[in-house]
Amino acid sequence: MKILEKLFALISISVLTLTSCTKEEGLNEPLTNDPTVPAKVTDVTVKNGNGNATITYALRKDPVLLYVKAVYKTANGTEFETKSSSYNNTIFVEGFADTLEHEVKLYSVSRSNVISEPVTVKVKPLISPIWLAYNSLSIQNAFGGYNLSAVNTTKANIAIIVIKKNVFNEYEADRDKSVYSNADTILSKVRGLDTTLYRLGFYVQDRWGNKTDTLYSNVRPLYETQLSKSKFTAYVLPGDAAQVTNGAALQYMWDDRLGWPWTSFTSQSSGTEPHMVTFSLGVTAKLSRIWIRPYPEGNLWYYLSTMKRFEIYGATNPSLSGALDNTWTLLGSYTVKKPSGLPYGNDNGTDQTTAAAGFNWELNLSAPKVRYLRIRCLENFAGGTNQSINEISVFGDNR
């Protein structure tokens, strides 16, 4: 657990550094030899939070008072101490992993380090962030691995530890697959695994050493291969957008050639409604992801007809009317984001390299097998709806 301990130690140091100016302002003043006992806090109120509590109190004007400290124990018996300067009237206690009632003793401390008798208060924390995350933990088989997701509503610093069996058939932490985060939504996509069965465990831990129960899951990654483009064919339906008339063609989207005119490029003359193109995969398959390389206008990739917001639909037996009806299943909605965030018409080197490598878009794992794909452009980077795709590759299980 040394790596985890070092990580949380660094987090703790950062928090202490950030809060030292507010919580312990003036605590480094020179000590005196005054034996006067500082006045105790009064009018104490408690606001319970998730795994913590904020204690508010009143302070008499007392020239000898330097700070107030809170001393308390968590359920595992570990004693903690936190301090708040005499300029504040609140103190924050944290590190609780249960919702039981806990005693907190508040001491007034003078500039001569004389300590008052304690004022004892009761706190009853709400459910801890580690348990909130644990209760929302989800493990889903994915192509070539699995997806781990959890909700961390309080944005606490937590670790989701993944454990697996070693050569001695004992569970141990897998540091590479464990997740350390303070995001409100946690998503970890593990790939590169064989399609064998894995018995894995997952638990959530915080920087105070509190940990949840372990959730065990049988993970069996799904098989994935690239579908053969030689079987792809155009499948133009009523309502599909026409290609521009100066060389582009729908089938150029999967011909493994780059640049002009080897691209699919719909004409804006097809109207302002979202432009759609449809093609057949030639096989029925459960799809995992689609790789799309946009068509560049010179050195500009996030430009003109490059899709900014779009949808991908799949079908096994689509309606010949061309209607986007219940014969089609939405496989995913996507937004292309320029890495640099530069204004329209300005791409830097990172933008160009990222787009030239193409974008991988994961599809809905719960969707059924499909034989036909439809790409619907809601908005391009110029603000219109026509679309261009230089090259596309489709991945999944066609067995």
C-alpha cells in the first residue's frame, strides 16, 4: 500500500498548504509565560456532512487565546486533531467512514500553550464518500477489457483499488488498474485484456485509511476485430444527403486513401436539416467502436464540413422509406472537441496531430447486432449540417 499512502500524503500536504493561511493564521506567534487559562468556546452548533462535520462556536474576546483545537477518534480507534485560529469561529473534522455518533472535544489553547477544559460535542456524519462511491460502483464487460464507473458526488479524494490473484492464488492490489480521483463522475476503461475469465475485486479507500467492503466481479472481455472494409457498400436511402458533384463519393469513406477527392463529402445544397449517410457493413456484428478521420481543408481540421456534433445509428433491417424510425438504434451521440480550444479557423500543432490520427468513438455496449450504419451530422464546425469523412474503420465482433 506504499504507493497509495504516498499519494494520499501528497494530497494531505497540499490541503494543509492551502488551508494554513485561513485555519491556522497567527498560530506561529511567539509564546508567553502567561498562565491564564483561555476561555472555552460557547454556543456550539454542528452541521454534519458526508464523512465530516463543521462545528461552529462563539469566542469571547480573550487576548491570550491563540487557537481552538478539536480532538476526536474515528471508528477504527485512530485519534485525529485539527486546529482553527482565534480569528475563525468554525472548525472542520473529517475522516469518518460511518454514520455513528462521535464525540469531539474542543479545547481553547493560549499563546503560552495553556489548554482549557474541553467542551464535548456530538457529531453524526452523513454517509462517507467512499460508501457513496462504492454503492454506485459498476463493472461492465467491454471489448478487450472492462469499464469501471462510479459516482463521487462530493468530489472527495478517493481511490478505487482493483485486486487480482497473484501466482500464489492470493489477492493483491493491481496499481495499474486502480483509480485515484476526485472527479464527480469516475470512469475507467481498461483495455488490452484477453477474452478469458478474470475474477477481480474492487474496494474504495480514502486518505485516512478507511475502506469499504470488496465487490467481487467476474470479468470476461468481449472479442473485438476490425471489420473488413472490402464488404462495405453504399446503401443510399430516401432522405440521405447527396455528395458534392466535384469528385467525392460515399464509398471513398472506406477505401483507405486519404486526401481529395478520396472522401465522403455531402453537399449543403441537400438542405439545412441534419445530413445523413448510410452504408452496409456486409456482415451482421455487435459493434464496439468506430474510428473516423476527418477531411482537412489544407492545415485546418476543425473547419467547414468537419463534424462537430453527430450521431451514429445501426440497424439490421432498416425501413426502406429512409425514416429514422424504430428500425434504427442509436449507437451513440458525440461531440468533437479541439484540444487547444483556439477560435474557429486556428489550429495548432496538437490540434492537427490529434485530428490526423483520427478519433475513436465507442458505441453503446448494450445495443444489438447491426448490419447497417447511419451517420447523422447535427452541426459541423462552420455551423452548418453537411458532413465530410476522409476515412472510417469499424470494430466489433462479427462471429
